[in-house]
Amino acid sequence: MHHGALPAPPSIPTTSDSGYQPPTGGALDEIFAADGAPRDHARRLASELAALGPEALVDAGQRRDAIFVQQGITFDATGKDGPVRDRPFPLDLVPRILTSDDWSHLEAGLRQRIVALNRFIDDVYHEREIIRAGIVPWQLVVSRSHFARAAAGVRPPGGVYCHVSGCDLVRDGDGTWRVLEDNVRTPSGISYVLENRVAMTRLLPQLFQHYRVRPVDHYPQLLAAALRSVAPSSEEEATVVVWTPGSLNSAYFEHAFLARQMGVELVEASDLVVRDDVLYMRTTDGLRRVHAVYRRLDDDFVDPLEFRPDSLLGVPGLVRAYRAGNVAIANALGTGVADDKAIYHYVPDMIRFYLSEEPILANVQTYLMSDPQLRDMALGRKHELVFKPTNESGGKGVCIGPRSTTAELERVEAVIRSNPDEWIAQELVNLSTVPTAGPDGRLSPRHVDLRPFAVFGENLQIIPGGLTRVAMVEGSMIVNSSQGGGSKDTWVLERSASTASDAEVEGQRLPAPPMPQLRYGSEWHNQQQQQQQVAAVTPPSAAAAATGDEAR
Amino acid sequence: MLSRIAQELFWLGRNIARAEHTARMLDGVFQASLQSNSDGFGSGSVQLGWRSILAIMGADAGGDVEREEVMRRMTIDRHEPASVISCVARARESARTVRDVISAEMWEALNTTNLRLADPAVEHNLSELGPYLFFQLVKERSALFWGLNSRTMLRDEARAFLVAGGRFESADMVLRMLRVTLPAPGQEFTDAESRATGLLDGQAQALLQAVGGFQAFRRAVPSPPQAGPVARFLLYERSYPDSVAASVDAVQQALTDADRDPRRSDPVLRLARLGADLEFRGRVAIDRASISETCELVQRELMLVDADIATRYFVGSTMPAGTVHA
């Protein structure tokens, strides 16, 4: 059987059994084909879900919310009545499955893309070859709000800038994967990938029994190793910290999660101080040198002496320490220039220019509003296209033509015409759907995207799967969790070669050494134990050696 | 105090600690078993196997080992003496015998635990909802028992025997897990050594997760959770409360408190020597052969301590105090 799925059971539930209505309007459903039968790799999942039924899903959902609230796996969102604090993280209980073939394709495409983005960042702060070759206009690069002059001429260890990246991928109506956005500043969500998996194994272990799902829990170790590998410390063990803007930040849970999992300090700006171009943290033992900082705040805030002078979150002198090569910052200063929707347009060209390869993953068709002709064309089709500000994240300011009123579109048009450099237009992608449990436990299709996470240290590694975000409202394509989106556990299946049965896997294990049997109280448990008791009273010479008798 | 009561208290502590460790171990193995084993840091992250669980508990694996079967047998099977439910039932019987000695709140907490596990819904939930709720219940009730112990029980001899039993069992369980997880070289299957190393690293990490020590390890040790550092940590790291060294210290301390003449007490002296030996061993480099050897030797030594404890405190000294057995 391919895709790592075991043979399907005799009776295969189709959508007609459950009342599941596949999406209309040309979107692809990843579990059920158009004829209502589950796709090959999803048959076992479909039958397990059918066996569970809506009541069991509702019940598991209640246990999920209780566990998440107890463990404090929550986040803050903006609701109709203002901010909502401490919502349990919305994990949908139906997992999303990526076959090993899908994943190999995505992994190769992401690898290529991230390497090219990293080369681009290095290039624009040094030789500017891509500018001189006439591929990306210099004017566009320097006008990006995240272009950092402070980063010019500084090459971090190994030439790595985006140590952590998370590209957003979507799947078109014909099944083609496309990149929607490149997040190379401080992409968040990895903690939910790990917590979702733990929650799923606890809540619905039966869903896993027919699949061999690749684990995700080694991410913190990869990150810690990557940070240590770029830290400028030759003699001592590198000290790594996670830098959070503070406990009021909406992603604070993730900051604390990563610090805990990596076993490093979680610091705020007031804990850090620069002396003679060296970064230290204030500890009860006095100042302690810090070699690498995984920072979870934007360039603008890191150093009031170089960036925003009004930043209270920053550490004065940090950029000097960075430029002096005394501290590694991840992601490096200035990476934001590659995390811009206008620059995104040029990524396929970057891949061709730096790597001499054809892009494996396509972009969504994008029009720069700075170009007058394209602007007029796009605004003429404003009811069909999506308009996005270039330097925002989290879905802020996005205007989806077909779902907006004419009045809203006209307002956006006026904004775009007054400041065209800061806007792009994109063709609408009909995001794929995955069955998702509603409040009554019934399944209906909901649109999803995917954010895989990559760690770039000595080499580039991508965690299998990533964060699948799901729009919880029917027909909606807004998946951002800050706007009420949910998430799914994302399974990447192993290649079929390793779908060994439990018994086969057991056979490969190490044989256990002979072990004394357990005692259960005052009496030795059986005769074998009596023999061991005798042996214990006259121990072999090895036991004496253990305690140094022979030496004394 | 009465020898009989001291012995009940010692075994009360042991059975509660064994129930908790078994639950943690099963939880770790179960979660890891749901995912594949090809990824991970280094060359491979794998789980402890179900056969290993039986080996750790000294039970006979027999033929094929099925996840569901091991799970049921080690959690709710009353005919399996090593099951969690049997441990709790024995602990409850001990507590009933000594309920005048332990605090009323401790007795009530343990009795309630036993009643909750006897609820027919437990078996149903275990098969329908998965084992998480079961393990969570056992871990929480165990923590409640020990918390009430330190909060409400007089710090007298009785408490010393109870704590000695709990910590003795912790040391024994961790040693059993270490020995099965990281066997001596030459015992592994015949594949390439590099593959075996990856396998061991994965097993070491699974063990660390299972005993609940992953976070403590990450804070205490800068190196990645590979077999060598994990074994060192679980054997020697005195600042980690569930390490073998910390448990040995705690048993020694408890018995020193309880003994009228600790300087002439075989178990106390033996534990002191073992503690010092662990300290010395912790200072030298460790390889797989020495991990395995150390675990085995410590385990043997603890069996001698167990016999010494029984002789000195429980059977009414038939031998003159101070007799050297080893």
C-alpha cells in the first residue's frame, strides 16, 4: 500500500452515510473525492471517524477544551465585543493528512525557497548582485519598511539570516500547492503544532492506529542546536536565551513554551544589558554573558539607539554588540526585507538567479500596485482579486474582493491609489478543504492553509507537517487565529517501506537484560525470588566491586 | 514502633511509588507508540517497546506482544500483581492496617483513589477514550497522597518508613527502566553500531519523557538528550528528585531518622557507601558499558539494602546488629 496507509477496511463509509457535503465552487476536498468516496490515504481515517460519530467528537471536544484551559494553552483574539482573553486554542479534532509524496514535494520546494531567500537577504546587505543584474529594483528594496540599514555589511555566522522561517502554503482547486507568504521575521505557531499532536494522542488515540505519522516533537532540540551552532563562543558552552516582549504579548505562551522545551532562560529587555559591546543578562550571580538571542520581537523594537528611539522593549547598544560579532541574533537583523509581500513577487526570480533552478513551488499570481498599468488592471477587477498591504502580518488590512461590498472596495481603492507602493493584488486562490467538526460534532468542509516550520543552523531542517490553520466559518478563507481561525493536527505519513507492524518493530528492539522480579511485600514472590534472595545474601564479587570493597 | 507496622508503612510507600512510576512509564510508551520512529534528533527517535515494559516489570512476555494487551494487563488487570490497580489495592490494604498511624486525610485520599479505580467506568474509558485520563488520575492521586503526607503527618518514625519505601521504589523503578532502555554493548541486535546508537538515544529520550524529567534535564544539562547524558542525569544528578542518587540519599536520610543507632545500622551504612560510590562514579566519563554495569551493580546493592532493612527492622533482629553480610 502506498502513502504509508494500511489496507482499507471492507466497508468504506462515503459522504452519503454521514451527510457530509463536499465543497462547492471548485475547491478541492483533501479527504473526500468529488464522488463522495474517501481518498485512498484517508480511508482508514474516514472509517474511524464514522465509527466515532458526532457525539463522541463533541465529547472529545469538551475534554480538549478542559485540558487546554487547565494547561494554559490559550491565546487572545479579537472578537465582536473587543478582545477575548484566554480562549482555549481551537484545535479541530479531525487531523489533516499529507502523503509522503506530497511532503517530499513540499519539502524540496521549501528548502529551495528558504535557501534563496537567505541568499537574497545576504545579497541586499552586501554585494547587491541581484539589483545590479536588474532583477529586483533597488528603489523597491530600500523603500520596504523592514529594510534595515543597520544590517548592511554584517554577515552572521554561516551566512544564515532566517534561522526560523514559516512559509504559508495553500492548495489550489486542481491540487497545486502554492506559496502565499514567506514569514521570515518571527513566525509563530510551532508550539501549537507540538501541543496539538500531544492533545490528539491523548484525546483520540484510535485515529492513529492505522497510520505511521512522523513525529514533530524534536523541533525544540533542532532550534537549540541551531542557535548554539551560530553562537560566537569558542571556549565556553554557549548561553542561549529566548527574548519575549513580555507576558502581555499574544504569543507569550509560545515564547515560554520554547524556552521551557529548550531549557534556556526566557528574558525581557530589562533582563539584558550591553557592556563594552557584549550582551549580558542580569542574574542573581551578577552579569552573565549571552551568546545567542532568539528574539520574538521586530527589528524596530530591539535597540532604541538604532531603530525606534521610543521603544521601551529594546536593549540599548544591542546592535553595536551584534555588529561587533559578540552576539548572534535569530532571526538576524534585517531579515524582514524578505518578509514583504512586494518582495514575495520576486522570489521565483531569486530562485532562478541564485540557484539556477526552476522554482518547485509556485507563487500565487501577484500584481505590484506600484506599476501603473497593473494597478489600473487590478482595480478594474477589484471584485475578483485580493488586496493586501505589503508589510502587515496576521491578515491585517487584507481585502477579499468577492466578499467585500462595493463601498469597502472603493475605500480600499482610494487608499491604494494614494500609496501604491505599499499594496499588492493577488488572484483569489480557492483554498482546499478538510472535514471539520462543528459544535454538534457533524463534519463539514472548511478551508485550510499550511505553515511548515524550518530551522536553519548548520543545515536546513523542516519539521514534517506544520500548522494547518482552518477557517471555522463556512465558506470563509480567513484562517488567522487572531481572527477566529482554528487549527488541525497535521500528519505527514511515513513512506510505505517502514509501515512495519508492531510485531515486526518489536523484533528489532534490543533484548532486555535479565531483571530481578518485582517484590510484592514481605514474602518473596516465588521460588525464583528465593533463589535470588540466597544470591543476595552471598553476593557475587561484582557487587562488592560496586561498593569498593575490594579496594578497601 | 512495631516491626509489623513499620513494614506495612514501608510497603505502602513502595506500592504507591510503583503505581505512579508504572503509570508514567506506560503513558510515555503509549504516546510515543502512536507515532512513527523514523525521525528525531540524531539518527532515530524511537520508543520503548511493549516487550520492554514487561521486561522492566520482570514479567514474562511469552509470545506476541500486543499494545492493547500490555496496556490492559499493566493498568486494570487485578490478576496481574504488577498492574497499577493491584499496586493501589495493596497500598490501600496496607493503609487500612495502619490508618491509626497515618493521617486521616492520607487514608481518605488513598481510599478514594482505590474506589475511583474500581469504578466500572474506568475500564470503559480506558478502551473508549484512551489511557490519558487513567494515567492523569493515578499521577494526581499519588501527588495528593505525598503532598498530604508532608503537610499533615507527624515527622516521626512512621513517616520515615513510609518515605523510605517510596524513595526506595523510585530508585528501583528508575534503575529497571534504565537497564532495559540502555542495555550493555553486545546485547543489541546485529545491525550497524550507528543505528544502535540512534536507537538508544531515542529510547533514552522516551525514558526521560516517561519519568517526567525532560524539562528538568533541559534546564540542568546543556547537551542534547542522548543516551550518555540522560543516563548520567537519571543516575547521578542529585538535584533532580527522581534520580537514583537523590532517592538513595533520601532513603538513607529517612532510615537515619528512624534508627535508634544509625551508625551501627547495616542498611544505613550500606546506603551511605552506595551514595558516596554514586558520587564518585558521577565524576568520571560514562560509556554504554559503564552505564549498564553501574545500573546492574546499584540494583544488586539495593537488593542487599532491601534484605538489610527487612532483617534489621521487620523480622525482629535475629542477627546481632552490625553483622556484615557483604
